[in-house]
Amino acid sequence: MPPLPTRSTPWSAWRLWVLLAAGLGTSVAVGWLGTQAERQGRRERLYREVDTAAQDLMGAFERYTALLHAMAAHFEVRPPADDRDYQEFLDRLGVTSRYPGLRATNFGLHLAPGEVPPVVAAARADRSLHPAGNPTFQMHPPLEASPSAPVHLVRFVYPLEGNEQALGFNSFSNPGQVEALDRVLDTGLMSATGPITLVQERDNPKGLIVRMPLLLAGLPTRTPEERRRATWGTVNGVWVPEVALSPQLHSLTASLQVQMVDLGWVDQPRPPATFLGPDLSPSDPQILLRPVAFAGRMLELRFKPRAGHPALAMPWRSWGLAAVMAALTLVGTWLFRILSQGEEDARALAARLKGEAERAAEAREREFRSFFEGAPIPLAITRLEDGLILHANASWRALLEVPPDATSYGHSADYLQTPSQRQEVVEMIRRLGFVRESPLRLKSARGRELEILFSCEPINLGGSTVLLSSFLDLTELHRSEAALRQAQKLESMGLLAGGIAHDFNNLLTAVQGNLDLARTMPPERVGDRLDAAERAVQRATDLTRQLLVYSGRIPVQRESLDLPALVREMATLLKVSIPKAVRLEMDLPADLPAVFGDRAQIQQAVMNLVTNAADAITQEAGTIHLQCRLGELGAEELRRDWADQPLLPGPHLLLSVADDGVGMDAVVRARIFDPFFSTKEQGRGLGLSALLGILRAHHGGLRIESEVGKGSTFTLALPASDTRPAAPPQVPEPPTRFHGIALVVDDEAEVRDSAATMLESLGFDVHVADGGAAGLSQARSLGSRLSLVLLDLTMPPPDGRETYATLRANSPELPIILSSGYTDAAPGALGKDPHLGFLAKPYSLKDLRASIAQRFRPQDPSA
């Protein structure tokens, strides 16, 4: 660098040295400040890395709590019936494969001491998994010390292997679990224990138990006492956080050390207890802390960067910049003297640049205001300390229905349906630093209720920290979704109702026409018309049965069935049900295992598949091929080809019906199970939709393979038994005449008269009663002379069940036959009471005679 000029005035020399000193001082300051800024930048990147890691860890935790929410939602509607039901439900959720850190789930019942013996007895008698039941099931430890204390009994455990000792355990007996269980009962919310040692695990890792309450619907839950009364049980998960979070921890170990500690309940802090990770002291300046609320507890995540982490490296770049600045200062000082003559020009230039900078700042402020006010998303700026709304754009005012000329907007709590939510938002901001798409329920200035997604984060405005908030209105979206679901439901109901009305009108026309003809014909020809009317009634009965199958309400009469033999028996019926130009081929081996199911329903399923295949053959001739085989369905195949169907891995009988018809495109395949849907001008009623009800009742499945122009193959899968098919029982012919007094109790006059006439034709002396009260009165009058009661189930009080209970209490061996138009209304006493029968309406004289013969001993030996 050239030497500095020497000729200058004292004032100029003084300014020269001041400039040199200031430049060198600035260089040092820039080096020091740059070092601090670089360190701060690395620290902020570390903060972001830690925040992301904390979110990933808690996101993994939330996957496990979502499982308990799903279990609670399912079991509140449909509690587990037995061990198999509980195991199969969790198998379908894939618990063991999808949740590696979940060591066990269990199902606890909240009981009074007097309720324990029946539950223990039921558990011992549960033979759904073991033929001998569970004879060793008992509550432990016993309650001799506090016989009046409540009990929280573990009824079901999954997986059972390795967790057998949990069955029958009284959770109130474990001090480490009582506190979390009491909080579940008092708050009605999910609660977790602190770290507990899992003795059944290798190396005894630290785990925790999370409990989700099961509440009785319809009971109040405003106070802790009401919530305890409404809580009838819990679903629980036993987790090992170290295993559950292993994927996330593995990705962090290269750069960070992680420790998770428990600080106790949110409202009751306690000394820290370590869940996992090395011991990291919070007093270490390198430790970063992230508190997280989880299941009622406050957890703390501690992060420490490992050696070599960028945040710990020495920042040299700023000192390099300082050296360059120092060199430039020397050059600048030398040039200053040369350019001192242009000082005024420089001042003018500086003033001009300052003015341009101010104008640029004003322009940026105007652009921000224009963006803020014109943004299509509702935006608001509020004070953090009290929620006062400082600014709000037009979209926000329109959403909250605030007048455009309003000069103030009040406080954010004024628009919350639950004002306490503001404190929750503030706590979340202080804990996480922001809020992302949190659901809130607002009320507008005119009282309209709104559902929104709320996001906000702190910004600096005029030297103060304020909140910039955005709002996404979901109100109309939710209403549109609800309206769409209702429209789809009404469309399906309309299609179903129209099809039913069409078929029943045809059948009623046939009945009415044949009855009218019977009145005009000579006696010798009346029988033909009555037979035709009876056939129409039977078809109406079949349609009703299909409706009940479609709804899943018809009970399954299970028996051991030879499926190939059953289909061979239908061969003649199948051939006459399809066009003559269609050839029916069968490949039905005779050495296959049995299936358990309802003979009539499986026959109906086969008939539906064959007629559907025949309808698909539009050419002059075609072929339908039926094949039955034994197949082993594994878990992978079930997930790939039988998704979302109630099938378990194991052997299945596979009955396939293949045709060489027109095939189906995606649109037709999406609707083939709609009731009364058909691609033909004349449909065949419920058709394949009834098949779904049959499959649900038999725990079966259906696979469809189809391609336009190449035909379709429907494969029906039924669980195979490990036994050979049983021979059909020989049913003796019932007697045709009976003797004695019969009582018909029904509130419908037509049914009463018809049943009385049928009983009289069988030889009975018949009495009738309009309702349960009249029936009980006549039964008392007839006393021991009464031989048989035909009793309707669905009547005004006292209904059939109450009337049956009174009759049975007075006459333990009196034959009673219950009847109902609801086939799932059969009482639970069936099978336990040998003198009780059930007839589904409508029933024929043959059905009535057969049911009486099973329970009625004729009084006349010659009958």
C-alpha cells in the first residue's frame, strides 16, 4: 500500500487518524460480533434440529396413543365378547407388527367387589380360545384387607404369551398404577404412569402404562364423582419408549444425545425420573430442554450435541472477514485523504441515499399493509399479554361478521366459544413457540358458530412482541360433507325402498289375484289357486329373508356342511335357473374338509353367484365353471387379495364361479353390491348385496377378478374345519293330530285368527287373547288344563318376554312357542329351556306342526 499523504492541515490529519482508529476498531468489533452472530446462527440451527427431533419423538408417541383411541372407540360401541373376539380385533389392527414398542394391551373392568365373582366365573368359562376354558383365572392379589374397596380387574390381554400374569390383576393393588388410574376415573381423560420397571422384559427396561377410559353413553360426566360412575373400564397400553422411539432415536444418535425424563403430572410437578437415555444434567449450558405434555404428564426431552457438532465448532470466518476489513480500512484511510476534497459531495450523496432508504422503507411498509389488508386469508395481530386485537384485515372482519367501519375489535377471547382456550393457546406458544393448524370453535359478532383451523406465531412489531394469526374456515366444508353423506344415504335408501316396493307389489298382486280366482272357482280347483298364492307368499318370505341377510340381522344356524356335496345337490336347480344355451361345468372333489355354516344361506350365496354369472353371458352360448378346492391363505395373501374382509390366516374352502361373459369395468365393479343395482333391464332384487350379509355372518370373504370382454371370476372363501362333514340327521315325520287346550296370545287380530285356525286344524281346543295381560289372565283361568301357548314377542307391555317369564315361573314344563317377524328377536333362553320354541313369521302350517311336535307330548296315545 502506498504511504499516506503527509501534507495536510492539522484538522485533516486529526480526522485521518480518527478514521484509521475507527476503521481498525470496527474491524475488531465486526470480528467479535460476527463470531457471536455465527455462533448464534449455529445455535439457532441446533434449536431447529432439536425442535424437529422433539416433534418427531412425540409424533411417534402419538401413533401409539392413537391405537388406544381406536380401541376405546371400538369397545365403547362393541365390548369384547370373549378372548377370541379381543384377540381377533387386535390381530386385524396389526398391533405386533406396526407397534414394536407396545409390549401389551389389556382391557380392564372397573368393578365393585360384589361384581368380581361373576366376571371371574365368566372368564373361567370362556372357551373361545381353549376347549377347557380358563380354570386358573382369578383376581390377584385378593381383597381380604379391603373387601369394600373398588376393583380394576384385567380381563383381556394381548398378546397373551409373556403377559399371562396380568390376567386377573387388580390394578388398584399396585402403588405405581393407582395414581394414574385414579386420574383416569376423576378426569375421564387418557392418563399415563411414570417410569416403571417391566420385570417380564429382558434387562428390565423402563416402560409406562397409558390408560384410556371407557364411558357409559348417556351418563353425565361433569364432576369427578359422575365420571367415576360413568367409567366402566379402560383400555391400556404397556410401552417401552426406548423400543417405540428407536427409529427416531437411531436417526439422532450421530449428532445428539437424548434423554427423556418424567416431571410428574402437569398440575403436580415431581422430581425428574428418567425414561430413557444417558443422564444429562439440566445445569449443563450445552443441554437444550423441551417440555412436552403427554397423557396428563409433563415430560422433558433433554438434548446435548455430541463432539464435532457444528454448534460446538470454532467460528473462524468472522475473524477472516475482520482481517479483510482491517486491510480495507488502511486502504480507505489512504484514499480518504485523496478524496477529502469531495467531502461535501459525499455528504450530499449520503443524504440522498438516506432519503432513498427511508422512501424504500415506507414503500415496503405500504406493501405490507396492502398485502395484510387484501390477503384472502383472515389475518389478525393481537397483543400477547392480554389478547387485544390491534389489527385485522377485511377477510377476518368478514369471517367474524365485524362491521367494516369498526374502529376497535375487542379481545380474542370475545370470539371464543370456550374463553379458556386462549390460555391453552398461550401455553402452547410459550412451550413450542408457535401454533400450527389447531382446531378452534369461534362465535362471530352476530353469534354464528364457526369451526376453524388456527395458526399463529410471535413477530416483532414496533419493538413489541405480538401474535400474527391466520384462520381457515371449515364450517361450510363440514356442512357440505355432512350434506353429501346424507344425500348418499338417502340415494341408497331410495334405491333399496324402490326395489323392495316393486318386488312386494308384484308378489301381493299374485296373492290377491289367486285369492280372487279361488272365490270364483269350483271347490275342486280352489287348491291350485291357493297353492299359487302360497308360492307367492313363500317368495315374499324369501325376499324378507334376503333383506335381513343384507342387514346382517338374520341368525346363522351353524352345522357341519359338506360344501361340494351341497353344491352338487343344487345342480338341477342351478341348471334350470340359467339359460339352456349356457353350459354349467363343476369340479367338486369329494375329499374336502367341512365348513360350519347355515345350509340355506350358503345355498342362496351359490345361487346368487351362478345367476349373476349367467346374466353376464350376453352371447348366444357360454360356460359357467364351478370349482371347489382347499387353500391355505397366509397373512400376506390376505393383505394383498382379501383386504378389509373378516378373514384370518389358515385353511379355507375356496368356491369359485367363473364365466366367459362381458366382464366388468371399474364403474360397474364399484356398484355391484348396491341393493337392486343391475346392468340388465330387469334386475334380480338384492342379489350380490345379500351375499355380503351372508359372508359377514360366516366370517367369509369374496374376491372378484374381472376384465371387460374376458369374463369374471367370483371366489368365495369360507374357513375350513379340521373335521369331516357330518351326515345329515334323520328327522322323524311329525304327527298330524294333537289333543289339548292351546292359547294364542297376539295383539294383531289377523295373526290371532290365522294361528287359531291352524291350531284347530291340528286338533287343539283354542283360546285367544289380545295382548300379554289378557293372555296371563286366561292362563290362570285354564290352570293345569292348558297344554300349549303360542306367544307373540313384540306386543305392548307386558310384551312377549315378560309374559313368557311369568308363564314359565308358574308352569316350568308348559310348552311355549314364541313367534316374531324379527328373526334376531329370538330370546336367550332358547337352547336352555327344553320346552321353549321359536317360529319366525311368516310360518306355514307345516312349520307350526313340526315345532309343536318337538316340544309337545300328545295326551292321546293314539295320536
